[in-house]
Amino acid sequence: MKRMLINAAEQEECRVAVVDNGLLSELYVARQSDEKYLGNIYKGRVINIEPAIQAAFIDFGRERNGFLHLSDCMPAYSKHLSNPHDRKNITKVLRRGQEVIVQITKDQIGTKVPTLTTYVSIPGRYVVLMPAVNKCGVSKKIDDEPERRRIRKILRDIDPPGGMGYIARTAAVGRSKNDIARDIDYLLKLWRAILERVKKERSPVTLYKEGDLVIRTLRDVLTDEHDELVIDQYDVYQKSQDFVRMVAPSF
């Protein structure tokens, strides 16, 4: 019997364990004091530009400004430039005071400021959504070629909106077209909600927060091989139930 146990009753620390036939196989722990920002998406503002290192520093609402290198600026930020050489110059691509949508790719470590990118991505259960990257692919971790072809065909048949890219995660193996389509629909709704906040909110503001430990574990670890899920805190139980109903109602 495979069980997932979620201990969320203590506010200081949350623990998630996977127990397989009475043996602990996986353990995840998150402390309230160790809040992570990796994967969060923000609407920020260019505070300073450093031509010598082809980078800009972005105020995105934290104590330390984030570091954005020219290589992490999407082509959309340089589409106004007619000279191709100007696209290799950070002072031409960005300007002080300009608003940008950024995501944290490397959190602050000691004195090093967070690293940012404008190539945002949002993970779902079976698929990762990549707005403004017009391609569909399959995770390299899926090495079964017939299954790779099957998943690619599903992504083509779903026919995602133009300008949207997807990468199928390893959890997509064996999943039906309906499962994958439902996950993509959830991600598109989430992205549309983010864009609405971009229009309404002034920078700096948080647009999207990567899920807490419970939601991340349900999204990334829970499969139909689990026989039971036990949660010791009612609010977390309700939140978990709502999330699973939305992304994997067959469970």
C-alpha cells in the first residue's frame, strides 16, 4: 500500500512523506522561516542599467534588486529596434523606469542578488507552459520513443494558441489526451489571470507565487499509484482537495 502523509498542523514546519508498504520512500520538509521565491513571477521596474556587463537591475518588490542579463531578455523587448546590432546592447533594449515581467531563476544567496529572466514558465501537473515561446516539446527524461511520439501528437492535436509553448513533463507518460488538455487549460487560465494583473497593478508587484510544499508535492509527486492521502489539518485538506479536483479530477 502506498500512502502520502501530510503533516501541516504545526505552523513552523510542514512535512510530506511517501510511505510504500510501511517503508519511508520520500520525505519533503519546508520551514516557514525559509520561504523560497524561486519560480515566482513579478512585474518589476528597471532601476539601473550596467552597459559594461550588459545587464539591468530590476526592482521587483524585494529588499534586493534582481539581476537581469541581456541574454535573458525576450526578443519582444527589442522588437522596436531596426538595427540588429542594437539588440546586442542592453542600453538600447531596456531603459530606466521601464516595466518588465520577470521570473526568479536563482534565488538570493548571501550577498548575491536574485537572478531574473523574462522567459517565464509555469509548471502544471503534466505540462510546463512557456508564454511567448512558440514551440512544443517533450522532456528529455522521457526516453521511450513511441511514448514521446504519442505525447507530441497529443500536443499538436490540442493545437495551443499562437505564441504559446509547452514542454510535456515526465508525469505525462501514459496520460490521456483529456488529462493533458485539462492541464493546459488550467495553465492558460492561470496565465490570463496573470496578464490581467499586469494591466491593473503598478510595479513592483507579485504576479504569481510558486505553490507551497503541499501543492508542489501534489502536483509533482502524487500519482494513481498512491492508495491513500492523509492530511492532519482541515484547511490544508480543503486546499488540497480543490487543487486535485482542478488538475487531476480522476484521482
